[in-house]
Amino acid sequence: MMSKKIAVCAAVIAACFAAPVMAEDVPNAVSPGIAAKLMVRGTLEGVQVTDLRGQRRNDVLVVQAEMYNTTAKDVRVYYRFRWTDAAGMQVGDGEVWKPLMILGKQSQLVKGTAYGPQATDFKIEMSAEPR
């Protein structure tokens, strides 16, 4: 009985002194399905895409993504949507990079709307830098 208590105490103490999670240890997405929709340039500095939804509104694809900063530091994220048709070819001229500041331990929603009804799929291109 006493050895169980000692083992539990040792596990709690080890967890308290464990190394902090570093930005490079955080995966870019919470699921493989979300990760398949991302094109990451470099490291995302602890930013993780936690939710991704898409639907057609008025026959145009609309996407919403939630990004969460897992670190306590503020991070500047740059993102853009790449819209493709059923054959995988890019639709439109391409979007400009959009900056987004995500404060430490906060989440932000981003939204993108395709150029027209010919867009059937997308990828989110992202990069980040610490502030």
C-alpha cells in the first residue's frame, strides 16, 4: 500500500518538473484531416489549427478555421487561402498574405470565401513569427 503512494507522489513530482512544451513540439493541427488542408512554411511558433469547417453558401465555398496559440508569447501569423477546382488546378489569381496577431493562449477565427462556384477545394497556406 505504501509503495503505491510513493509511486503516485513520484509521478506527480516528475510531472511538475517536466520540461515545458516548446513551440516546435506542437503539431500544426489537431487531426490528420486538418493537417491535410495546411501548407506550412517554416514553423508555426506554437500556433495550432484546432477547427476547420467549410460549406457552400450561394454556390460559393466558404471556409472558417480556428487557430490557437499554445504558447504564452504573442505570435504573428500570415495566412492565405488557395482555392482549387475539381481537377486540382488553382482558381483565381491567388490571395495576398494576410497578417493576424494571436495573443498568448488565445484563439482566433479566420474566414475565407472562394472566388466563384468553380472552386471545390482549398488549402490554407501559413507561416508565423514570434512577436
